[in-house]
Amino acid sequence: MKVKRFEDLIAWQKARTLTSDIYGITQSGDFSRDFGLRDQIRRASVSIMSNIAEGFERNSPADFARFLTMAKASCAEVPSQLYIAQDVGYLSENDFSNLMDSATEVSRIIGGLKVAVQRQK
């Protein structure tokens, strides 16, 4: 079955969920007042899903693979920023663990999608 819309990609769907979760966790408490970290982690998560969508719409396997590389790189930013948030006390251990698991899953899925796209070249 050929995927016709970027919204049908599991990678994009999972990235959307991660982004929603990041926005949710950063809208209250001390995290909401740390404008630099809050905005950076939000931008990184938005960048993941945006790069997946943009690459898909390029209609070129080579371009899609390149944008997936950028999405995966943005995905790597999120855990780094989560460590900072945990270190300064913005996240509970449970929230930290759940978000890290989600970011790891998104990264793994993007990596698999990139391999599949590169086979199409």
C-alpha cells in the first residue's frame, strides 16, 4: 500500500504525539517560565514533524531521505533538552521517562523510514 499523505506516516503521527506531549508538559510550572528551554524544546519537536511532512511533499526519495535526516537530528535535540529539564527539576521522573521513551521511538521509526526511502532511490 502506497502512502498518499504525510499524515498517514507512522513517523509523522508519533512525532505529532511527541510534540503535543512536549507542549503539554511545558505549559505549566517552572518549565513554562523558562522561555529559552521551553521554546527550544518546542521548536525541536515541531521541527521533527515539519521535516517529515516537507520531505514527503518533495516527491523525491532523495529529498525525502535528506529531510528525514534533519527530522532525526531534531529528534536528537529533544532528549538533550529533556536531560536539562530533569536536571533543573522541571520534570518528574515519570514524565522524563515517558518523553524519553517517546523521543527514542520516534527516532527509531524515522531511521527505519529513511532506510526504506533510500531503497527507492
